[in-house]
Amino acid sequence: MAWSSWYSYNSDMVKLDLDNFGVYELGDSNKDTVYYGSGKVKTRLQDHLNKRECPLARYYRIEYCSETECRAKEQSLLGAYKRAHGKLPMYNERMG
């Protein structure tokens, strides 16, 4: 996986991103994973901010990929996280 660097998770940073398909990871203040998602990255990140769905998220990082690849990559990340931690990331658990 070729993640970008971590960026501060706020509307000023998100508006700079491309609205291409990809997977993204939200991290808390320690950059521990609190959510994995996929889709049009800029749109999805803005949605989470606007709805205040992940209030502990302070950072994010991205890997852009094709529309068909992004959902499979998200599922792979969730599976690996669950195997390592015995549960899904905090907000993936809450949002189902």
C-alpha cells in the first residue's frame, strides 16, 4: 500500500485534495486508526467533517486508486485491522 503522508484533518486541508477515487485512513491525535473509508476522497472526507461522524479524527492519509479497486482495498484494510485488533476501527464499528 502506498499511503500519502499524514495531513491535518480539517476543512482547509481537505479542500486541497483531488476528488478522485481512493481509500483513506482517519487517525486520532496519535495517528492510531479510527476509520477506513473509500470513494471519492474529497467528497467523503468533507461529508465526515460536515456530519461530525468521526470527532476524534485529527489526521488523514490517502491512497488514490480506481473506482473498482477502492472498495476491495477498503475491505482488505478492514480485514487486516480486525485480525490484528479483534475488532474494526472505532468509527467503522459505529457506522456499520
